[in-house]
Amino acid sequence: MMPRPFCRRRIAAAPPCNLFVPVGAPCGTAEEVTLTLDELEALRLADLEGLYQEEAAERMNVSRQTFARIVESARKKVAQALVEGKALRIEGGIVEVMTMRRFVCSQCKKEWEVPFGTGRPQGCPQCGSADIHRHPEDRGGFGKRGRGRCLRGRRISGQAGTANLPQTAVNVEKENVNVEEEKVNVEEGNKE
């Protein structure tokens, strides 16, 4: 029986530093404790942002029980590095980096970022105004022109009843298959 596949855990960003060494320890001689990227993210969410386990687990795309195990392991490793004077290396883990969404306040012009999957902010963190919008450079759509609404199923141009779909890998692949089928049909017709 095969073990259950490991689910990718979401992290907000890779850390700016990945090695912390005790002062006075010669470089490369201190024993290391390895903290995975998902363990660091769990510490950030629980201890730095002060989120409840349920919300933090949702952000990381894991169950609450799994989040509890991750943060417990992380705290143990950090305590071991501090108490025993070991270097702390941050690397590894099966993770995916969440992209950030940028917002701007229309009142005070404050710009800030929030990770995808956390919902739209209720107001500006600086002035509290509810008059906030996505940053102009962060809007989705065709060529970032602000037409980010779903256009599927609408008649845009071309034949009636068919929309011009963006050139995704799947659409291009389907078009290539249709072209190949037409070539085969034409070649078979020429042979007869």
C-alpha cells in the first residue's frame, strides 16, 4: 500500500536569509538544525501575525491538525538551535509560494499587499477608508488593461456562439491536434 501523497503547503514568500549562526561560532563548524520553509511559515502565521490555528491552516492549505504538528515541530527546532547553540538553516519542504495582490487607498494613497486566498481587505490599514482598489499594475486581464472579467461564453468576435479564448497551453494544444487531424484527412484523400 502506497502512502498518501504529500500536499503542497502554501507560503507567503521565501525568507530573505536562510542561515542563522550563533555569534562567536566559527563559520561552518557549528552543528545545524534544519527548519523547513513550511515550518517557518507556520511560525510566522502563529507567532508573528498571531492568527488562530484554523485561519493559519487555511492560508497554508493544510488541516488544523497538520498545522498544529508543523508549528510544534518548528518551535522545537528553533528552541533546540537557541538552547544548544546550533546554527539554524531554513530550506526544503514541499511548498508553493503564494502570489500577492496589491491594493491602493483612494483617500491616503497608501499601497499594500495581501496574499491570494485571504479575501479582500475591509479597509485601508492606514486611514481605515473602505475606498480601496486593486493597484493599477496588479489588475488582471488582457495585457493588464483592466479587462479581467471572465469572457467565456460571450460572443466577442469571430463566429457566432464561440468566444476567442486566450492562448493557453490547452487551447493551443487543441488547435494543434485539430490541424494535425486535418492534415491526415487531406493526405488520406490525396491517396485515393
